[in-house]
Amino acid sequence: MSHLFMTEQEIKTLMTLAQKEPRDYALIRLMASTGFRVSDIVRLRCDHVVDSDGEIVRVLRVKMEKTEKWVERSLRDDSRAAIKAYLGTRQDSHPWLFISQSRRTKFQTPGPLTRSAVHLIIKKYLAMIYPGSIVQGSATHVLRRSIAKLINRKTGRIETAQEWLGHTSTAHTRVYIDAEDYREKANGVVAGLDI
């Protein structure tokens, strides 16, 4: 089964749609800027992204849950601005960067946003872009895979996409972003051989 891959324009549309909700916009901007897995995004605390001067950090350092490796990512200015705007809307002292707006928790207080909640947020915007379509698998992976595929296409280097995704092998990255690009490249190279 092939995966849904978004174009650069569709990703821009996703960002535009999310701008109406500061939390969603900051979340999506951060995901797009860093390539972090959703499990790493939901574990972020405010003190991870705000420095001692109250400014949004330029480089975010996170220990990835899946690989247990420390990773540093530069934050794009648009991501930093979105996080700052979102934090400006918060009237609480919860430590988590992204908090749930649901009160369905055991103690009726907001907690950190869950992976499934992030999936539903992204899926909501994907449904606006692709009406009537059914997103197979995790909606968060649609965004992550799409950006990784765009990185690979623009750079021509699978290693660049691998680094952004935090993968340990290029083989895994090839599978993650779909092998069709490699078949196309291989066919193009073979067709151009003077043999």
C-alpha cells in the first residue's frame, strides 16, 4: 500500500489552516521544523523551549524516546514565533509545552497532550485538505514522511533525510519515505548509460 505524501503547497495549506488555533499551529510548526517523533513532542516541557531570559531557544536539545539518543535541532524563526504566540495565550503554570484542552483526565485537570490527541489534531487538518479521503495509519507520520521525502528530493541525499528523521540506518529511511524515488532514480541512471 502506498502512503499519502503531501506536496510542499499542501504542507503550506496545512500550516495556514492551523494558524487559527495557536496550540495546533505551534505543534505543527515544531513538528515540521524538527522532525521529532510525536512521542518526543508530547514530552516537551516549557523549560525545554524557553531559556533563562524568557526567550524561545534557537536550538532544541531532546533525548529521543525511541533511540535514547540526544538530538539537537535548530528551530526555524516561524516555529519560534508560533511557540511564543501559543505560550502567550496560556494562563496556567503547567510544565508541559503542549497541554490537553480536554478535562477527561482522572483529576479533571489538563495534562500533557497525548500521542492520540496529536494524531487527531493533524487528521482534522488533513481532512480539510483531502475531503472524503481516509488517512491510513498515523496522521502525524503523513506530515513527517512528507517533509522527509521533500528533504530527500531537494538535497538528493538520503542521509540528510535520515538525520532529520533521527533514523539510525538509511535502509529504514528508504522504506519510511517509500522506495519509488529510488526506483525512478535507478531507472533514470540506467536509461542514461551509454552501454
